[in-house]
Amino acid sequence: MMSERITELDSLAERWGLNGLELVGKGLEFSVYRAQGRDGQPVAVRLAHRRFDSNANDPHVDTRALLLQEYEIARHLAAHGLPVAQAKELVLADEPASPDVLLSAYVPDDGSSLDSLGLGQLLARLHQAPPPRLTPVASEGGPTASAITARIGRRWAEIGHLVNDWPEPPDASLVAGHLTSLTEDSLLHLDVRSDNIRRQQGQTVALLDWSNALLGSPPVEFGRLVEYARYTENELDVEAIRSGYARTATVPPDSDPCLLVCRLDAALMLALVFLSEAPDPSRGPAAADHAREIALRVIARHA
């Protein structure tokens, strides 16, 4: 199947006038290639591995819907002056054996250390920009609060298949109650980490990969940022991000119950990554213990 997709990619490269296709990234659902366009500028080609996929965190992944979302969000944010990789063309395959492919501008990265203060300023701009008119894939067709509540329960149960003596989850109504302040006024990236940030002299010049995006409020984004910052490879200084964000927007306090629940959501996701998707014998159990500690804090908020 993959060889057929590479053949199809070669055909598209000829159609687009691309030279020097080179694999530069491969994830669970997509591979990314760099090439040179007809105009001599670098481009990125994002290729879906298969039409539908499944993993421990997300059992029903529609890769076509994700590429459509990437295309629409990139075009929307570029129109509002936010740094993204310019979406050029989306090709949806007619045959199941053929891949869906997104062609975008390739944004170079100079390898410099990330300026977290500047990143905080950018995230404030993102959250204040008008959100696109779409239903994010990660919302699973419903309100954001319902999607977060449902996936916390689902991911908690999945960890229970992997960890001995895993306790019962926080009650879903309790989790939902902590999310009552959540609005859907902002577009949230929800995968802000070094791998998805292109930078020049430390400044973010493109936020990549909008697969996890949701419409929500800032505490949801900050819940994810706090958990990602626990891992050094993500290169996130949360205090500096908060300082940059505070220059133009209100920073959600750590005591915000919505932020706490969203930290739990992120911690469960990361625990499943290290227990199942990219098994790590050290990080996996520690991440599960950490998620359990946050769950106890969520429960204690109600006591």
C-alpha cells in the first residue's frame, strides 16, 4: 500500500514540477517531504499514510478530515497575519489506494533556541484572532467541553489496560462541571512544542500541524503547555510564555479549574504516548503516576 502511495506521490511531484523530494518527517498518520518547486522555492508535501487510522489516544482518525482542516486553518490564519506554512494545494484522492496530499510552503528553521516570551505574545495574538468557521476534527462533532470530558474517560480506561491497579476515573459530571467556564471564542493549537515550531533567531515564523486544534478558551491551551513543558525536548519555558502572553491578554491562573482539567487531559495523552505509541520504560509509568496525581487534584477541587 505504501509503495503505491509513493508512486502516486511521484506522479504529483511531476504535476507540480517538484524536484529533490526528501523525507523530512514521519508521524503516526502522515509523512512530510521537502522538495523544490518550479519557482525554486522550497515546498513541503504532507502525505497521509492511509485514509483512516487508529492509535491508543485516538481510536478513529480520519486523515482526510485532518488535511482539510490543516488547509483551511492555514489559509484563515495567513489572512489574519499569523505565522503559518502557506497552504498551496490540497489533492484528495479518487481511489482508496491513492493518498490525500497537501502541498504547502516549506518554512526553514535555523535551529536557534526558542524565544518563549515571543511565543507567548504569538499565542495571545492567536487567541484574540477571529476563529475560523469550522468544526475541528478533535471536537468529535460536539462542543469542546464534551469532547474533552469524553476523551478523558476514554484515555483513562485505555491506561487501565496497561497499568496494574489503575483506579476508577474522576466522575464525568465532575470533570464537565470544571469546564463550565469554557467558551469557544478562540482557535487553540494544542500541540505547541518545539517540533511544531519553525523559528529564525528564536522567533516563531510558523506554527505547524493543526491536527489537535479546538475552538475553546485560553486555559485549555495553557493546560497543554504546562504538561508539555515537563519534557525538555519541547523547549517550553512556561513562565516566559506567560510573561509574553500577559503583554496583551489575561493569563489564566493555575487555580483555574478548567486549566486543571485540561492538564489532566494532556497528562493522560502523554501517558498513553509513553506507554503505548512510543513506549518508554521510564517515562511511561512516571507519566501515568503524574496523571493520577492530577486526577486527585481534580477530585479534591470538588470536595
